Amino acid sequence: MMTDAQLRYITTGGNRHPSAADWSNELLAYGAGNNIALWNPADGQHAGVSTILRGHTNSVNAIQILESPSIGLCIISGSNDSSIRVWQSNGKGHFGEWKVLSDHTASVNTISTISGSDIFVSGAADGTVKLWRLSQAGVDLLQSISLKPKFIPLATALVELASGAVVLAVAGTLTSIQVYAGSLETALSLQATLTGHEGWVRSLDFQSQNGIVMLASTSQDRYIRLWKLQESSGNSQSQTTMESLSNKLYRLACGDRHWVMSYDALLVGHEDWVYTARWAPSAQEATLLSASADNSLSIWRREEGSGLWICETRLGEISSLKGSTTATGSTGGFWIGLWSPDGKSVASLSRTGSWRLWSLHETSWQQQTGVSGHVREVQSVSWANDGSYLLSTSSDQTTRLWAEWKTELSSWHEMARPQIHGYDLNCVTTVTRNQFVSGADEKLLRVFNKPRGAEKLLSSLAGLELNDEELPESANIPVLGLSNKAVIQDENEEAAPAPALDKPPVEDTLARHTLWPEHEKLYGHGYEISAVAVNCSGSLIATACKASTLNHAVIRLYETKEWREVKPALSAHTLTVTSLAFSRDDAYLLSVGRDRQWALFQKADTTYEPCTANLKGHSRMILDCSWASSDTFATAGRDKVVKIWQISNGSIEQLTSIIAQAAVTAVAFSTSGTRLLYGTEDGDLVVASTVTISSDHVDRLETGSGRACCSSK
């Protein structure tokens, strides 16, 4: 039984939804697929994501952190699975699922709270907004509001007035904002409809200061509107009409108290959809942070002399490609902008799922180390042959390089993004420390070489010895191209600058300056690439593609010196080969597939020949395989079984099997062959000792949804 397994690092990208994150109590919680990732941006150790909360069965759209008087610190989340989940803190930085609310019948898109209160509100695609109260006994539904005219709420905001009245603002797939007011003892009623925006409203946020409440609204029309709410001095019902933009007073009433809401200002400056606007906490003067699809964060403050709102600071990518906007199909930009609890830092989520972080030092904002991760399924991982870094490839069309930043604190980070592709990536394997091969939803494989800039970066931060090989300086992607072109310093005077060598690269650098140049393309397959493996000596790679016929379900071999195919192709399967693995001594090549069989090929000179096959290796498709030694291997399948096989005197016998709790999607042996790790479809990682291997001798490590794993070098 394994007792020394420790979680060292979690990496996961954020969901692209304006409501899918909140920052409070030194904790930034954000939606990461079906999970919730917890990160402390102020952590001086740069540990990144500390844990993930599992429970939702679909993408998380809305998150709020609340210090509840009844249950203490909690996280409230809403998801595409139509549920709301309340996670309660145990006081030690850990959260457990406390309650699940299933009253909504469609995706929950927005959640808002009242600070220091037990009250929160939720809005869903079923066209309803629900008001809730937390208590030690559970969660009570106070009111359900059916929106009329029916629309999908995308943003809500709550504020409690000094008199005890509650005001709720709701907006979404209309150009107007509905304002409800009333008391919690009775019910909230629709009392005003704010007009002015010309696109969907994506964000709402209240701020109460000096007896005046301000509401900020952002829209896909590229503008931010500010609305002022203050108590009326009298009970007059007269309406004030003006020719200016603020041509109407909206009157709210609760009991015998009256308030007036009016348009206050129009903030112009963003060039694309504005996703979020947040008021700075505990600021002496009103300060607003906005995040936009134009790749910028803006900090707005009212000028004392003129009273006009001005953008005093702009962060992010100031210049953007002309014509690349949401109107032309772009999904770039910043989806979320958040203030730290002390108002001295800001964080934003970009389209790549990475969090950027800025901190205020005296009068300037300086970018700090954030966190990054894939935003779709991780399909394959591969260690460098010396264990110096880890490559991962994903359906988000990127290949990323992860390495340990070797300082006194020792933390892991994304050090490079070698491949940014136009197709979903399915598999990757390292050939040498300076070269890897990847396969995607296209008919060819691509070989990449490490550039000099990445070599220097890894040497400086990860402690690698500098390589004496001649390496290209950097790489770029030509316009309308998929191939990373090597940049030779002499032929391009405007080559991208090398990344800084004193800290892990920030998102701007990762996305632009850490590409690896493409060295070779490997042709031969007729459909999307499904699997790739390299032998232990690095002289040969095996590849396979998606297939539904015998002719395409072949394994092709390529030698790595001249990158030529070694013929003939190997035949054994009738459907897609899902995984390939060479034995530790390169004597055998193992393949598994969707046809539920595994096949073994034996080395013969420069190629491999069919040795044996098991047509009934598993009762359902086999998804992965791994070698423990030169004669022992494991196969894992959708039938929830891991089987251990051994080659003995020319025959294959099954040693044992492990029954898992869900379909097994990945399996790997440790380098010594004494530990077996497998991952399941429900996100569990299970470690077993090969000495006493059985279903009763395993350690289970809970993580996010698992798909790929590989042994450490």
C-alpha cells in the first residue's frame, strides 16, 4: 500500500463566464470546468491553486464567497447542471459541500450576495430569479420571481438600504435593467426598468457610500453606465424630464420610505464588449474596475474638479488586432476583473483560462505571477526523458510545458506554450529533452524543436544544464498558418524578445514568445491522429489514427534521424488504436484499441512484427496501457478494470486485475515498476503497490476529472 503520495501542484484554467469567480477573505475561487478552484493570489510561496471542489456535473457559471452570520465562511456556486451548491469552510482553509439546491430547472448564470448577510439571489436560464436565506438548519427559499417579459438573467446585484429595504437589480438578454425593491418580510416587487443600453447587459454591481448607492452596469454595447440611488426628500410623485441622457427619475418605495434612482454617467473607452465592472472595496472615493473583450482592464475614478469619470489606469494589452472583435467571432479579451479585498491588487481572467495579476506599488501597477491551465480536457501528458519538465496537450488546442521553479520555496509553473494550434490536440510524446511530437485532429503529426530562448529560461529557473546543440532563437506563427516557423536572428531584426529569466513567464509572454519551431511533419495516416509513442532509445516513434476499418486501424513507425516511415505498417486492430507503449528494453510494442483487444509486436531488426494478440482483453474498449518492466504490462478499459499481464516463456498470462469504481481512462507504472497509478472517468487517481496488488490495497487521491497520466522520469 502506497503511503508517500503527495499532491505537489494543481493546474486548471478558468471558465469563460463573467460571474464565474469571486475574490474575498484572501481567497480567489473560480470555476474550472465542473469544479471550483481555490487560489490565494497573495501567497508569497507562489503555490498556485491549493485545491479544487468537486460536486457539480457541468460547467460552473457563477461563484460568490460569503461570510455568513449563520454558517460562517462559505462559497455559493451555480452551474449548467441547474444546481446551486453551498460549500462550508471547516476553518482550516478547506471547504466541504454543505447543501445542494435544485429548484432551478436550467443553467444557473448569476449569483449575488449581501456582504455580511445570510441573503443571496440566483438567476437561471429558466427565466426566474430566486431569493434565498442561509440558516444553520439549511437554506430557505424566500421568493421566486418569474421575469416578465421573459428573458435569461445574466447579471444580478443586491444591496440593503439603511432602512432595511432590499433593492435587487436584474439584467441579461434584454437591453434594460429591472429593479425590484421591498422588504424580506413581505416580497420584492418590480418598481423600475432602467433603459439606455443597446446590447445585452453582462454585469451589475452596487456600492453604498455616504448615504448614496451607485449601480454600475456593463453591456455588449461597449459602454458602462452608472446609476445613482438616494433617498427621496419628499413624497412627490412628479417625474423630471430632461433633454440630456439622464432624462428620467425612477422612484422606488418600500413602506413609507421612498428612493429616487437616476442615470449618472456614461463611461466610454472600451472598444469591445464590457464583461464586468466591480467597485473597489473600502475605497475612500468611488473607484471602478472594468474588464473587456478588447484585452484591457480599466480603472475609473471621478475627477474632483470637473466631476467627470476618467480612466486613470489601463492594464492589459492596450493595442489589439484591428477587426478582431466579438462581432467577427473572436472570443478573446478579459472575461472577469476582480479587486483584492484590500483594493491594492487586481486580477483578470483571459480567454486562455489564465489569471493575470497586478499589484499596486506606490503609484504604478506591476504584473505579478498568476496561475494558468488548460480550459478543456487534457488528452495526453509526457515527461521529458530526463524528468526536467512535463508536457501536456489538450482539446483547447495548446501544448504546454510545466517545470519546477527551483528557489527556496520551490513551486511549479507553466514555463512555455510550445504549440498553439488550430485543431484539438490528442497526444504528445517527448523524443529528447529538446524535441517532441504531437498529434491532433488532423492527418499528420508535427515535430517541434526547443528554441534557444526556452533553453535559457529553463536553465535559469528550473536548473537545467545549457545544451551545446545549435538551436533556433525563437518561433512565430505566420498569418493564416498552423506551422510554427523558426526565427533566425540574422534574418529578422524584429524578432520577439526573449522572456525574462528571473521569474516564470506571465501570460503575455507565454502566448507570444515561448513557441517552439516546427521541425518536421509526418504524413501517412488518413484520419485524425489518436496515439503516439516513442521507444526508450528515442530512435523510433509509433503512431495511430482514428479508424473504423482495418485499413486505417494500422500503426505506422517513423525513425527519428531522417523522419522517414519504416514500412510496412503494423496491422492488428479493426477500430481506433487508443494507446501505444514500448517496453522498457524496446523489445516489444504494445497497442490497445476501441475493438477491446490488445496486441503485442516484437522487435525485428529496424521494425516490429506481430507477436500475439488478445481479442478479448477487456469486455469494453481499452483506453490505455503501460509497461512495468520488459515483460509485465497493464491495460485499462471502460469496463472499470485494470488488468496486469506478464510475458512468460513465449506466452502471455494474466496475473491479476483491479476492479475500479468507474471507467479507467489512464494507467501508468512508476519508473521502478513498484507502483501503479490509474485514473478514472469520475476524476479519481488511485495508487497501488505491484507487490500486493488488488482492489483492497490501493490509496485513492481525489482530484479533478482525470484523463491522462504518465509515470515520472
